[in-house]
Amino acid sequence: MFSPNRKGVIRESPYIIIIRILILITITLSSALFVYGFIKRELSLLLLVFPLSLTSSVSLIIYQRIKGAYIKKNKQKLVEIIRNAASFLEKKPPQLTKYDITLSSKTGFVWEGVISSFLISTAHFLNHSRYLIISEDHGRNKTWSCEPESSILIDVASITRKMANALSEDDTVQTFLSIGELYALSLQNRRCLENKTIIKYSDESFIDDISKISTSLKQRNLFEADLFQERLIENLKQENPPKMTIYKWQALIAYWIWLRLSLLNSIKKGFYFAGWSDPYSILYRQIDAIIRYFKNEDWLEVSEIIYGSFDWRTWIPRILV
Amino acid sequence: MASSRIEALANRRTNLADWITAILSIFWSVWWGFFFGKVIEYKNSVIIPVPYLNPPYSLEIPLITLVIINLVICGYFASSYVHWLWNAQKVAYRSFLVKDLINGSIHLWISIILLLSSVTMMGWAIGIPDPMLFYGLILTIIWPLIVLMTIWRG
């Protein structure tokens, strides 16, 4: 069974903190000495600025080296946790082995992460599904029907392949559309099982909102995509999160993981606004916590992590520009 | 459509930043020429009194040593400024790493402090008039600020 690594992320070296303090002290001191020496016209004080500034400059270069190595290690750690998730999902349920998972290995860790999040959202659905969902146009319109499960894998596998192809071509929008299709399948499966709509913010509206975001992104209408995304989150919040269906939770978590991985992927393009923080360790901790709470069905905690970090939602358009 | 508008604005801002850098560098080079002319005319070693020691001590530094230190600092300043400008221009395209911008800004700040200290020391030691010294110092400080404002709001 998949179990996130409890050892946690690579610890930040204590030297980093010492060097950071050293940099701050030397810069402050040299600036203060320059100002004071300038006002008092003291050449000897200005002379002291040289060794202090030199120390801070060298410390900063060392800091950058150590920090870079630290972030690299945590990235590897994150790859490990996502691979563990993928291998767990490959084993259970057995049908998942039929998916073309090997495609993911060609496309880097982000794509593996997206596919594993896709699998997280489908694992439960496939385990418990009794009906095949047939949709025209792969779920983007609303013509659904419920059928026996004989060929359930065909549709899901085709979406997986389509998504993997889109990922390998760096087509983020098509990837997002494929994930949206999966959400639609998951939610419709639930509706087929229960044959009723349980909640106020209906599954159709949920699918509709996600489809609108996808369409807006596809048309590069970033302003509209942002608006729809905001509406989606607001609607979900009003719905009293702990009472949401498990499928909607899975969809939301998959979407959340996808969003985070997209942000990480954007590091390569230079879009990440992390400052001195390490995005890999943050994501590692968040995924770890979400999966734990999800297993325990502690929806309040899951919702706090997801909604708490959805303020980054406006960054999606920026990534895609 | 939106992305092309953003790109056009970013191009405008980075071009403005390049032009401002080029124009300010003319004033800076002229001032630097006067400053270095004075330094070369000065033939003696530079005496730096250290009144805080007991007994008070005076440090004598050959002018050539100071000039070499100054040139190394100028090189550091030029390198950190170019790196910083490179990162700052990425702000206009919304494609920058804050990490790089912060680290670059710290390097730039250190190099400015070093440059100002070095120039002030030499200026006072060889007797350059205060107004001329202040002109160069202020020009050095406001330069990155003007460029940053241009990229931010230009």
C-alpha cells in the first residue's frame, strides 16, 4: 500500500541559517559603517566597509551553492514520493496495469505526477464502479448514459493515452481537458450508482465550471479563465466542503496536485515566485498531508489545505502565457 | 491577444530600461573621466588616519593599490549591475525568479556600497571637491532605482 515517506523532506543544513545570518549582519554593518563614516568624514570607517562587504559577498555565493544543492535533493525526494504513488496505483486495482503508464516515463517527473494524480482520482472510482459511462465527445457535453461495466477500461484508457500524448507534447491545455474529462467520468459514475443528485452545487455545474475553465484556457482567454476558476472555488466553499461527495474530493485533489505540479514545472521556465523558499519541500509536505487526511476521510483538514493554498489560482494563466 | 499586449508592454519597458542605462552611462563616464583624471594627477600615497587606536595610527596606502582595488570593485559593480538588469528586465515579462532577483539585488547593493566607499575614500584623500564627489555618488545610487521604476511602471 502506498505510504508517504514519514522521514520527511531533506533537512535544511544548519550552515544555511548561519550563513544567512552572517550575510544579514555583514550587509547591515557595512551599510551602517558607510553612512556613519560618510557623515563623520572618517576614512578609517570607510576602510572597514571593504572586509565586511567582501565577507557578505563570498557568503552569498556560498549560500547560493548550498541552497541550490538542497533544493535539488528535495526535488529528487518529491519525484520519489510521486513514483511511489504511481506504483501503488499501478498495483491496485489490477485493471490499472492495462493503462499505458510507460508513456509517463518519457515525459519527466511532472508528467508522472500528473498521471499519478489522475490515477489517484480514478482508483476508487474503478474499484467500486458497476457501470460503464459512455459519453459523446469524451464527456465534455452532457449526453450521458449508464451501461454495464464490460468495457469500462476502454474509455478511461483512451483518455489516459490522450493525456499522456498531450503531456509529451507539452500541451498543458489538452492535458487539463483530459483531466476534466476524467472528472466528468468519475462524477457521472457516481450519479449512475446513486441515480440522484445529492448536493446543491450539482455535479453538472462542477463539470460545467471545469469545462469552462478549460475552454477559456484553450482560447487563451486568461481573464475569463481566472473568473471561472474563482467561481468554481467559491461554489465549492459554499457547498460545505466536508459534505462533498468523495468523487468530487478526488477530482478536486487531482486538480490541486495538477496545479501544484504545473507550478513546479513552471520553475524550468522561470515563472516561479518562490523567493528563498523551497517549493519542493512545501509540495512534498502538502501532498503527504492531503493523502493521509484523505485516507482517514478527514475532509475538514483536506479542505483547509486545499482551500488554504488556492490563492495561487490566479497564477495558472501566467504559467500558460 | 492578451499575451501579445503583455509582450508589447514588456518590450517597451525593457527598451526604455536599456536606453536609460545607455544615457546615464554617458553622464557617469564623463564624471568618471574627471574623477580618474584627478586621481592620476595625484602622485603621493594616501594617508588614512585611524584615530580609534591607542596611540593613534595612520595607515599609508600607495595610490596604485587603491586604484587597483577601485578597478576590481568597478568590475564587480559592472558585473552585478548587468546580472541585476538582466533579471530586472525579466520582471517586465513576468518570467523572473524572485530568488535570482533577490540574490542579484544583494550583490548589487554590496557592490554599490563598496564602490561608494572606495570612491569616497579616494576622493577625500586626494582632495576632490565635495559637490563633484556627491554628483558621482548620487548618480550611482539613482541609476538602478530609475531603471527599476522604468521596468515597473514605464
